[in-house]
Amino acid sequence: MTESEVQPVLDARLLPSAVAVWGSSAVGILYGATTAWVLAACAVPAAILTVVVVRRTSAGWARIMLAALLFGIGCSVVSGWRASEVESHPLTRAALDGAWVSVEVEPVEDPRAVSGAAGQGQVFFRATVNSVTAHNHRYSGGGLVTIRAPSASWLEVVPGQSLTVRGRASQPWRSDSTLAVITSEGPPVAVGEVPWYQRWASVVRTRFAAACSAALPPDQAGLLPGLVVGDTSALSPVVKDNFTVAGLSHLTAVSGANISILLGAVLLLVRAAALSPRVGAVLALMALVAFVVVARPSPSVLRASVMGLIGLLSLVTGRRKQALPALAAAVIVLVVVMPELAVDWGFALSTTATGALVIIAPVWVDVLRRRGWPRWLAEMTAVSSAAFVVTAPLVGAMAGTFSVVTIAANMAVAPVIGIITVFGAVIALCALISPSIAVFIAPLVRPPMGWLLYVSEWTASLPGASVVVPAGMIGALVIAGVLLAVALTLWNRISRWVVGVLVLGVVLALIFQHVLGVAVLLRGGYW
């Protein structure tokens, strides 16, 4: 192995602090104020003992553990304080009584349409509380609520817009710092003006979706905005189900890949224009903020954005960027500012997948390269496998499903994702400047989009593509056990050959069975 192929040693000094912040915040949210304060009290003696060790030995590991303990104690205290505020909030008391309330809120996400009872459409969205009127008393606000309402009069609601909602309060469905669920039976009582930056973001999203609809087939037109800016409002239910079964649904949640492509494109343009790194960092920061506004600040977008900001700071200061410290710092900053992310499934999936790509994937690439694999195939296999291994137990706990075809599906579509993202971003930019130009160039993305849709449908239709497991901790343990058994099987050379022959036979049979599907695809089924 040459010197250029040696993997750098990962700087994991911030990792214990990130785990401490995440864990202590989650304890306060899930188990309440008393538990959080007890945890903080128990950690104090450990911190004092660690201080003694540091003073006597100056050991590096002791300093790292001391920082983690201090972070944990501080977050436990703050988490307990916030939990006590939630427990005593007027909306929490109103939810226990099922009382009617009037709340002034600001949505933090777009309404998500779902099918309600008797076929009536409903929307759900989370919002921050500005004020509450309950039991004939008005209280100043704070905290998060979930709004449930008829979709007919709520789909135009935009994040950041001030709304007054009247409805019945009920207890939240899960412990995530949500004060209550407000069920409204009609439109908002009052609607404020949309902030200027959200008006601009809505124009970008609307024009982009219109250009896609005018130039692409329906399934592609509904999917492309989801891949580029996370807008899944027009996503076909069939496509959504196929992506879920095939393990491709993460592609419609904007994540670090989109941020990396955006920042990389900006910095390449800066380098081509011979501008200074500081100017490049400012331009990249502006592009990053604009992208977050358009894509909406979902947990994965926030995590990737904070990592991008840390990278920009490294660029300006001239220090070398390392992915693991950036990820740990992103977790610390985000969970401290938004503690509810500590129990958010999307944030957990995004963070663990990124961690797998940073820690596990490079090691597996080296192993496969030593066995003679080409670099491109080794990297594609390692990235897909590492992300799958760490996220599969979480998906099982969250949704009670286990996708058997995830690795194959993600490897099959990996070559076209970057192409789709770049072309989609260009189309969105052109749609903002000139919709006619966007409509003209949009058909260029049809071939890779056709391949993506074909792979999702074909893999989702395979027998046993998705296996149902018990939701919660039991499902996570079952999937972890299956993955461990597979790893032990592949560790032995004889069993590897047996598994390889069986897999090859199945693949050849499936190719023979579905070979006519390509002909259908070329005749216009997707392209």
C-alpha cells in the first residue's frame, strides 16, 4: 500500500462529548425532568474523580472523558429544566383535559397530506407556539405542537407564517418535546403574511415543480423535486411505496450529498475565477443558506448544513477539515440548540449513516481492494453496505420493516444520483430565472430518472424484498442478530463460496425472468 493510500487516523476526541450531549438530552425528553436531574447528580462524582485523574496524570483520555461528563451534566440540567417547563405548560394541562384552545403558531415545516377517516384528506405539521388561550386565560408561548387539520384549507400554509388555530388539544403520540396535538376542524382563524424569504423559497419550489410537470412524465415530475429540494408533495404513492420497499426513500430526504454537491460546485467556480478562499467561503455560505431555506430545515438538512459551516470555518482558518470531528461538532451544536432532535428518527438515521461512511466504509474499501476489487466497485459496495448495516436496525425499530434489496438497489442507482442532483439543481435555478429554459433542458434528466424508477419498481417487486419485523427494540435486535449471523457466515471462506453461488443463481434467474422489462422500459414505459 502506497503512502497516498494510507487512511488517516480519525480524530475521535469530540465523539464522547457528542454521545453525552445526545444521550442526556434524550433522557430528559423521554423520561422527564426528575430522571434528567438524577442523571446529572450521578455524573457529578464521576466528573470530580476525573478531575483528580487529570491533575495527577494529565492523561489525554481523562481530559476527553472529563469534557464528555461536563457536556453531559450541563445538557442533563438544561434538559431537565426544559422538561419541567413542558410538564407545567398550559397546553400540556389542556391536552390532559381534551380542552378547546386557541393558539398562535408559526409552522416549522410544510403540511404533510395523509388520508383521513372516510377518505377525507388531512394534513399534519409541527409549529412553534407564540401564545395560548385555554380555559379563558391567555398565556405567552413557547414549545412545539402538532397541528392536525383538513387538507382543503391548509395546504397553502408556509413555514414561518403566523397562524391562529382553534381546535381541541390532545396528548402527543410520542415523547419528543411536543406539548400537544391540536385538531382543528376548519381553516385557520387568522393568517399572517409570509416572510419574504419563504415567499422566495415558495417561488423556487413552485416554478421548479411546474417545469418538471411540463417536461417530464408524471412519476418523474413528482420525484425530481423530492430528490433535489425535498419537495415530495407531488410524489406518487406507488413510487413512494416502491422507494420504501427498495430502501431508497432516503434519497427524497435532502442530506449531506446535496450539500456536498452544492458547496463543491460553488468552490469549483471560485477556484476557476481565481478568487481567494475567504471569498469562496462567503459565497458558499450564501449558497448554503439559500439552499436550506428552499429545502426546508429538516433534521438531515440541518445536520449536513452545520457540517458544511464547520468545513467552511476550517477553510477560512486554514486548518485541515476532518469529517468525524465535523460530524461530532454538528451533533453537539444541533442537539444543544434543538434538543428535540435527540429523539428524531430522521436525525438519527442521517447521523449514523454519515458516521458509517466516515468510520466503516474506508476500512471496508481497503479490505476489498486487498482482495483485488476495482476501486470504483469497492467504494460503491462499501458505502452502500456500511450505510445499510448501521441504519437497518433503526429502520426496523422505527417502521417494523427490513429491506433485503437495499444494498443492491442503492448500488444500482448510485451512478445516476449525482447526475440527477446536478441537473435538477440547474433546472431549479433556470426555473427561477426563466421557466421556458427550465422546461427546455428538463428532458435531459429523463434517462437517469427512468433508470432510478425502473430499479425501484423492479427491486420492490422481488419476492421477499421487504420483511416485516416487530417494531421497537425487539425489531432492532432481530435485525442486528441477522446482520451478525450474515457477517459470521461471510467470515468463513467455504460458506462465502456457498452463499456466492446461491446469490449468483438467484441473480441469473431474476435477470432471465425480467429481461423483457428492459424492452418495455425502452418502448416508453419510463423514458
